Amino acid sequence: MDMNGSQTPIFQSPAYEPKPAKRSVWRILSGILLVLSILANGFLLLGILGMAAMMAASTATDTVIEQTRIDGGRDKIAIISIEGVIDDLMSEWVDMQLEAAEDDPQVKGLIVRIASPGGMVSASDQIHYALSRYKER
């Protein structure tokens, strides 16, 4: 104690300054990989959402999608495009397309375009049966 009654420290050390931490190469690489992984997952998610939106937008309609006139006359050739995985909805859609082509007296022919990786066996069989029925009529 001083004569004034205050205590003074006997030893004063300089202010403590921590050394800057060294970043290892592995820590930096793992951080870069984490950021790249997050970006790649974001792009994949956007791609999946885009594909789902495209699939949702391609809904079935009640009329034949494409019709082509022969020699400028009144006769038509109906064109049915089967694209994507063949499932029960696709089978029903093809059946509706065939019924619309059959109901139109100007349709004299039918072209079926198929761009499919495959699908359900029962749905493919239903499409085959519907095409066979259309051919017989």
C-alpha cells in the first residue's frame, strides 16, 4: 500500500497480444470443398425443381395434339407423341388421343412417335391394346 492508501501492482506485464492463428492447408481445402458442395447441391435442387415443373406442365388434353393436312385437302393424319416414362397416366392420355382421332371423321391416318426409356409393363400393354383396337376400327 501507498501512503495514499491505494495499491499499486508490483509487476506490470505488457498487454497480452495473441499470435495470429495459422490456418492449415487442410482447413482451407475443407472450407473450399464445403462451399463447392453447397453450390453443387443448390444447382441439383434447381435442376430437379425444373424437371418437376416441366413434367407438371405437360398435362393431358382432350384433343389430338398435332394434325397434318394431306395435299391441302380435308383429310388429316393424327400424330400422337409418346414421350417420357410410360405409366398409367400416359396410357390414359394415349387412349384419350386415340378416341379424339377416332371421333374426327377427317382423320384418315395415324402416326405414333415414341421417345421413351420404358416404363410399366401393364401401361405399355394397355397402349398396345388401344392401338390395336384403333387399327381394327
